[in-house]
Amino acid sequence: MKKTILAAAVFGSVFAQQALAEDVKIPEQALNEALRARLPEDIIKAGVINDVNSGSFPPYQIINGKDVNGAATDMTDALGQLLGIKITHSTVSGLPSVLSGISAGRYQLGFGPNGDFPSRQGANDFVDWVREYVVFAVKHGNPEGITSLDTACGKRIAVMAGGSAEKVIKEQNEKCTADGKPIEVQSYNDQPSSILAVRSNRADAFFSSQAPLTYFVQQSNGQLELAATGQKNGFDDLYQGAVLPKDSPLSEVFRDGIQMLIDNGTYATIMKKWGLEKNMIDKAGINLAGKTAQ
């Protein structure tokens, strides 16, 4: 019963914030014939691009049954208008299922945003449209004193299964175990389940992207706070974006479409609507991880 009530509180606050954000109107985009002409012929004929996500990732993706809302959905709606194409959304369980579904051709892309890392670029392209930071969400007052990656030793840390934060925390766990203070790594398939683990005292912290954690903290009525902010926490410059098959003909089309939204102010309207001002970038790019953004 307690878990059900907590889950309802998490999702209720998410949908309340969604209702407020829906008051912001996103400009309608005119069809860009030149951009549309660069789409593969089979996509133009079908009139559809299939996007896949790994579940609720507020404020980028807020999933309520068959409805998908959030910053990423506003972006794909605007891109669909530019391209004259309907972009549909499917949900699977976890990032590995996103990547395997794209690899198998069931979906054309996962708009995400998903973490762009050089190790992932061998099989995929990342069309980066946000910059991110990875921190901890903890109980108010930070009772376990988590102030850095090193202070996670001996703690119970929730992460998203298959994500970059899971990889980093597992690498940190090797160091902690060698020092006799192993981390209890708890892997979950979505953001709400991960944050619920902290709120229900099954985990001491949730290690994840700062944008969704900020969102959950703001909706927690003072129960949660961020920790270890302003640090690298095992990451270099972290870009996130849409993931596509390697050398997909859609990669440059989406990069240029996103740049059009940046240049005409629609991107800023969407990002500010969802409280993502600190995650904005000036120029979209492909596989920016390991590069200096131009």
C-alpha cells in the first residue's frame, strides 16, 4: 500500500507539472521542402518515422498510457512539421531494448535524449541536442553525506539499467569493493521507479542526469535534494541526443532540422517550457562526444 501511494505521488506531481507546461504554446512550423527532400524515399512514401523511448524520463518524456508528452515530444512534433512526416512513439523496457530495436530496424531512431559516448559511436550515430550533467538525488538533508562519487562507497545507489550512470557507478563499485566498502547498485528500468526507491528508503540516492533529477526534486515537496553538483562525477563533457543506426541517412536531416529549431527560437521555447534552460546548446551536432563542439 505504501509503495502504491508513493508511486501515485511521483506520477501525480509529474502530471501536474505537465499540465502547467501545456499552457506554453509552441510555434507551428512551416514545411521545409528542401529538408523533406533529403528523407529516404521509403519514409516519404510511408509518411511515418518510428521513434522509440525507454519509458518515462521527465521532463523529456512523460508517459501516461499511450500518451507521450514532454520536451522530446514537443521537439519531435516540431520536426515532424518541418519534414511533413508523422513521428510516432513506442515504449520499450530500458536503453538496451532501444538500441536493439533500432539495430533490428523496428524503429528509425530513439530521439531520447540518450547519452552520447565514443564507445557507443561504433554502432550508432548520436544527433546531440542537449548538454547534461550527472548528479545524485538524495533525501532532504543528505543524511548519508553523499557529496561526490567517492562518497557513494558503502551506500545503496539506484541507477537506470543499461545507462551510462550504471556503468560509472559499477566502475566506482570496483574501487569501493577493493577498499572494503562495496556499493549496493540497484538498477531500474525507468526514472520514476528509481526515484521511488529513494523516497521509500530502499536506496540512499539516485545517480542520474541532472535535468530529470531537478524535475523530481522540484516536485518532491522538500523531501529530496540534489547532491554532488558542479562536479564531473566520472564523466567528461556529456552530450545527449537522438540515437540512430551508424551512418543513417536521417542523422544529418535531424541535425539540420534541430538546428533550424534552434535558429528560429522554437528550441529555446520548448526547453524553457520544461525548465531545461541549463541544458541548452547553441549548435546541434553528430557524435559530439570526444569532440570540441563548434
